[in-house]
Amino acid sequence: MKKNAKKWVSVATVGTAVMTTIVGCSSDKEGTATPAASASTTQAATQTKAPENLAPLDLSIMLPIFKTNFPKDDGPVTTEIEKKTNTNIHLEWVPNASYTDKFNITLASGKLPQIIYVGDVKNPSFVNAAKSGAFWEIGKYLKDYPNLSKANQVIMNNSSVDGKNYGIYRGRALGRNGINYRKDWLEAVGMQPPKTIDDFYNMLKAFKEKDPDKNGKDDTYGMVLVKWTGQWASGFDIMKLWFGAPNKWGVVDGKLVPEHQTAEYLEALKFMKKLYDEKLINQDFAVFDSAKWNDPIANNQAGVIVDVTDNAARMDDKIHAALAKDGKDNPNIHYVDNMIGVTGKNGLKALPTSGFAGILAVSKSTVKTEDELKRVLKFLDQMNEPDLQTLAGYGIEGKHYTKDGDALVVSKDTALLESEVEGLNQMLPFIPEDRGLKVKQTPLRLQTTKIQKEAEANIVANPVEPFISTVYSQKGQQLDNIINDARIKFIVGQSDEAALKAAFETWKKSGGDDLVKEMNDLYVAAKK
């Protein structure tokens, strides 16, 4: 890489998304920049310079790759990106399977590229390096860029380390979770899509009792669940919010409390027990493999999955494939539909994902000055433009794809795509969203995109998402197991409410009280 011959004054910055609300939203708070006046003046001067007056920015980027072939530095798509962004890009590809090891080795060496993909922002190696000043805090700078300034504050908070942002998040659907159900079954039992928790219960009951597949047999049930992980994939973690329970942690009288210590959480558990007792859910849910989650839907055994709403399209495809094999398919209809959720006493509440898939961190050892940082951030901002999203995602029109109306038709030359295109999308932040061209979408997939966006207005974020907990790193698995085991036993009738609450007391004595204290200390510190 070429070195910039100019001498620069290094500027220390503190730019962070600080948690301010019960749902973990954050707002940028500027820290001290030295000197503030000259920094803003330099910034204004930099932004008024025409790009053609600046030499191309040398930019090394370390990214994961999922294929054995990958785009080269002098490839046609990489070259076109360089032209549009006034850069000289060097791509350091690392096989995804060994990325974590390579990342840790690179971090330890101190010889970092300008931009490095960080898959796990809670990785101790990264956290320690970030806190030691190895990466730029970028929160305070984002307001000056047309796309990055629109970063979602919940995702900024989620992707931070103790409230400080050491990279640009790679955005993913935040409002992804919801309800997927057999639309044809609902029509068969003469019901409308559920609006309330009671409606949802009645749908599950009808799917068990009213022969929704019309085969004359008592062989269906309402909802399929998989073994409980204690994470959002359990299904329960989506449903508990309908009852007003918090997402992992809630704020009561200004203090953080774990979700299982709330009355709403217990109410949600009692609802799950009711579903189990009435055999509206699979009785083997505690050991049911998530790899087989969709099978009961495709096999006409169950009618509902509470999970990511984009699963509806995969379920629908699976049903179509099964019917086509028997010569019974109708390709013009959807057998599955989806929705954000149902309303409880507090309205519609949705469980968010983290909203990001890793971050793109900027090294302080190779990006030494604030002015250099601003050029790197400008590049990352430009990569959010629709034409660059399309370019990095699908390549060049006429070479890697053609157009059918507003939709893409991707080349069938897989070797060409692997060697010139695939993998470049790993450097796309998708802030504020994916605005590039897309392959043709079915009505169900278009609806899924729509409701996932709408769900963002109803999410309940986890207020402790950015915190690095010493107690949890030591005792987290043990503490989670206590809660997971207790709630399973309660639902399947192996314990009563008194035994459940006794398990909650065991949690407190096994390190839970220490965790609550630590989290509250971090919470108070983050608000200062």
C-alpha cells in the first residue's frame, strides 16, 4: 500500500451511541475533540474539495469469503467500484471457516488493513483492542454523511461496545421476527388472520380440532416449536413480548431487572403451558431439532411457526415442491402467509434481531488521522448508494446480469460470478437499507419485506445489548441453563409455580444477583 506523504495531526475522539431509553435506543453524544474548532474547519474544507482534486485513496479491506474463488483487485467489478469511489482497493480474502482465527492473528500482529470485518463485536480480542485504542470510534462522525447519518440508533446501540461504536454495522432486517401460518388452513376453518392473543389461541385450537387439511383424520395440531435455546429462535421469546414482558432485561423504577422477574413473563409462561396441556403444540418441543422445523408444516401436521417472517417463503416453496411432486400444485397461490404479531394489553410488540451481521472497523494504526478517517467513511457512505449496492451485489449489467423490467436476471455462469462478483457484497453496510436492484420477488416475499420494515416501529430492544459483562462471561451458561430448565419443566407439568420461583431464587444465588448489580452499574455509567 502506498503511504500518504503528508504529515497530519492526530485527533483523539469520543463518539458514541449512548443508551437513553427503556428500549435501548441511543443518541449520538459528541465527546471532546482536540481542537474542536480546527477539526470542524478541516472537515468542511475536506468535504468541499472536488473528488478529482484528490489522489485515489489506497484502501485495504479484510473480508470473509464463502467460496474457493473470489474477485481479484484488478477484476472488472472491483475496478468499477474504484472508479466510482476514487480508491485503489486491495482485498484481503479469508475463508469464512477460518476467519475468526485469522482475525485474532491479524489483531495480535498489529498489522491491520484500513478496514477489517469484525464478525463478533463481543469477541474479547476485539473488545480489548478497541478499548486500547486500536480502532476509531466513529459515532460522532456519521452525521456528516448522507447515508451513514441515517443509521438506525437501535442497531448502533446493539453493535456498540459499552455504548461506543468502533465500526460501521452491516445492516440486516431488524423487525424480522413474527408469525408464519398456513393460509389455506385458516381459510379451510373459516377464520380471519388473528389480531389478538385470544385470536391466536383460537387459530391454534381450530388447526387441531377442525380438520384444516380436510383429510377426515385427527392428525393436526396448531404450532410447532423447537428445542429451547434461550434466544429469539425459541419462539417463546417472540411471544412473551405480546404479554408485555421485556426483551431479556426491562427497566422498572429506573433500574434494570431480568425478564423472568416480571409478572408478564410468568403470564406468558402460563400461556405456553396452556398450549402444551391442550396439545396445541408438539409435545416433544424440548428436543425437537430446529433443522426439521419446517417439516411438520410441509407434511400437513402443524399450521404455525413463530420465527423469522422470511421463513414463510421457504415454507411456501417446500409445500409447492411437495405438491408438484404429486402433480397437485397450484403455482399461482400461496399456501403460507405471515404477519408481525398479535396485540396484547400494551399493543403490538415485536422482538428485534440484533439488526446487523458484524461491523466494518477502521484501524487507527493504518488510518492515522481524522482526515484519513473521513475519506474512509466517505467510501463506506458511498457503498450505500443504490448503484454501488447493485454493483457490489450483482456486478455489471450485460456482463453479470440482465434486466427484466425493474428486476435483475442473474447470469447462469457461476464461475464468472464467483471470480468477479460474489463476496464483494461483504463490504456493504446497507445503511439505511438495501436500495439496489433485486431479483424478481414473489408477492409473499414483497409482503415479507414490507412487514419487516413496519415491525421496526413496534420492536422492544434489549437495553443491555452493548454491555460487556464479566459476570456473564464467567457464569452466563450456568445462569441461562437454570432458567431454560425451569421454564421447560413448568410448561410440561414437571414442576409447579412454586418450584419455578424456587429456581429463580437459585438463579439469584448462583451469580444472578451479581449480574443484576453489574448490569445496573453499566447502565448508569452509559447514561452519564
